[in-house]
Amino acid sequence: MSTFADYNFAPFLQQALAQIKFTKPTPVQQQVIPVINAGRDAVVQAQTGSGKTHAYLLPLLNQLTTAPVVQIVITAPSRELAYQIRLAAEQLLQPAAHTWKIGFYVGGTDKQHQIASLRKQQPQIVIGTPGRILDLLKSQHLLVNTTQHLVIDEADMTLDMGFLNDVDRIASAMPAQLQMLVFSATIPQKLQPFLKKYLHQPQNIQLTVPTIIAPNITNWALFTRGRDRKQVLYQVLTMGQPYLALIFANTKTAVTEIYEYLAARGLNVTQIHGDLPARTRRRTMKAIENMEYQYVVASDLAARGIDIPGVSHVINAEIPREDEFFIHRVGRTGRNQMSGLAITLFDPDEIDKISHLEELGIKFVIKQIKNHEFVDYQLNQRRQRRAQSSALDPGLRGLVKKQQRKKKPGYRKKIKQAIKTDRAQKRKLAQRLQKKQQRQARKQQS
């Protein structure tokens, strides 16, 4: 199918698509929409930013009836992702003459107010985090026995955050004739028992992409030369003047430290991570969407599924601890075929990490800052020296690392002499072993 018009969606959905200027479906939408329309279960493994939210929302919303019962349940592992899904659903439903009720249930919201609302009317669409949905289900206020479609978004993150048991209990309360749709960036082995338990002959859809990083994203690795990372980060942000920069760090503590450092220097910056109160997080996300900030410092929680519009730059202030987080972070820019720039800061002792990412197929342009400009930098000689040092005994590797720290005069000579002595000893041992083998060979011949 070449355009959304070919799917014969309801007029209100066609009008909504026109309003948001969506005309051509993405590859994941082209593959998923017909499967959902056919009523089949599906396991969809797709690249972040591929358009999977609309891939399931469009065909499911197209099947809604006016009956005041729960018809669609969508679970998300984070409040922010659930909020993004709700916004997308509201946007698609907005032109409709009929009003469908969306129940939005996440932690940190007023549970008693939600219970009072459920007593009056059940929503047709449920969107939320597994824990809160299960709470309302156990108290018998949320009734899911009429559910026709269950969507589990970001299933691997749901597993990682310990929510899969909650989703299991939610699914077990639903009818046997249930269409289940699982969306995930990866399909871990630990997810397989759940999939086998609930999905019936699912259609497995795995979108392969020619490159790990989208071609419209320029991907730099910026060599810090061992300078203070926060100072380098500040220089990067003030040199490039991004429209909106999303800055990632590995821990909540690091996020706060970077945020306070940048704020103290007058940048229009905010922060978002899991330790912020729910109300603060919602208010911050709303402010980000309204373009009230130019810089956002975030933990990896924000890298999964959250679509912040207008991100021109992604800055990895720290290399992520897990490879997949790198893909999710960088995927926050370059959305909807727009161009984006991703910059990863790395220190001299992190060259191995950059090499590791390159081995996975991630291609970097290596840069450094010189005279207040980004210029190309060659790492080949450094990598060659590192490869040579790795052939040394473990004890001598430590000496080589110390050699690179500019110790007092004479220290380098001692290390070089130690390496020279070590290699000479190895040659003597090799010669002795060779002579011994020759003697043994002569004895056998005689």
C-alpha cells in the first residue's frame, strides 16, 4: 500500500491523518496494519522511531464500537510512554463525531478519582502502566472481561523493569478469544514463555534496516582528550546552538549533576528521570512539548518510546552501559525523516568502548574540538598502540597505562626498560624450549 487512503479507515481517522500530515505509512505500519485487520496475534520487533504506535492505534481505533465497555487495553512500562500513547490516541480520535472514553491509569495519579470515574462508566480504551491497571483490576473497579485487543508496548523494557508478571495477571483476566499484539525493540529469551502462553500462532514481524543508525542521523564520537566532561558538554551545546538537545547520562545522580552544572551557567535546561515526583515529571514533559526548554538532561528511561518533537541533537554525556540503550538514545533525533545529529563524548580510556560499538555496525565520524571548532580526529595510531600493549603480560599493561599519565621525569624510561626486560626473558624462554624440543627429537631418532 502506498498511502493511508488505501486502508479505507473511518473518515475521522482519515481526517486526523491529514491534520498531522501523515500520508505514507512507514514500513512497520505497512506490515502490521494488515495483520491486525486480519485479527491475528503478532510479535513485532522494530527499530525505535519506526512508527509502531500508529501501526497498532490506527487499525484498533478503526474497530471501536460505541458500546460502553473496555475494548482495547495498552500497557507501557513507563508513565512517559503511556502519556505519549494517550496523546497519539486523542489526536486520532479528535475529529470523530462520537466521543470514546480513554482511561489513563499510571502510578502517581489520583487512584480514588479513577475508581469514582470507573463506577460511573467503563472506558472503551485503557492506556497505562501494568501496576496501576492491575490494582484497579484486582479491586474489581476496572472490568476487562470484554477486552478484544491487548497491546504490550516495549515488551523487553516491561521485562527488564519487572512488570511482566503484572501483565501476565492482566492478560489472564481477559477472554480466551483475545487479539494480543507485542511490540519490542528486542525479543529476549526470558520473554518466550509468556509469548507461548498467550499468543496463538502469532505473525512474527521483524523489520531489518540497512543501518543500525538511521541514515538521516549524523553520528559523531567526540574525543574529550581527558578534559572535564561537563566542560566539554557545555562547549558542545554552546557551539552548535541546537533547536532542542536531549542529553543522556547513565544514572539519576549524573543527570542531576549535569543539569545543575548547565543551569548554573545560564542555559535553558530541565531534567527528567525516575526519581522526580509524578506530578513534576508530567509538568516537565508538558513544558518540553511546549518548547519551553532548549536543553533536556535525561536518564535512559526517557530513551524508550518517548517521542519528544523537535529534537535536533542527542548528546551522550556518557557512553551507555548497555548497547541497545545507545540505539534508543540516538533514535530520539532524526524523527519523521528529519535530519539529526548525535554526539557521543568519550575519554582516552574509552576508546575500546567506541571500537566495540563500531563492531556492532555503528559507524562514527571521530571528532575533536580545536580552536572552538569541530574537526576530524584520527584514532588509528592510538588503536594500534593499544593493540600492541594488549599483547603484554597483565602486570605490564598497568605500567603502560601509568606511562600515559605523564608521571615525573625518568618514570617512562623505567617502564620501557621493564617492557624490554620482559620481552628479552620471553625470547630466552622460547630459545630454551626450542633447544629442549630439538634434543628430545634427536634422542627419538637415535
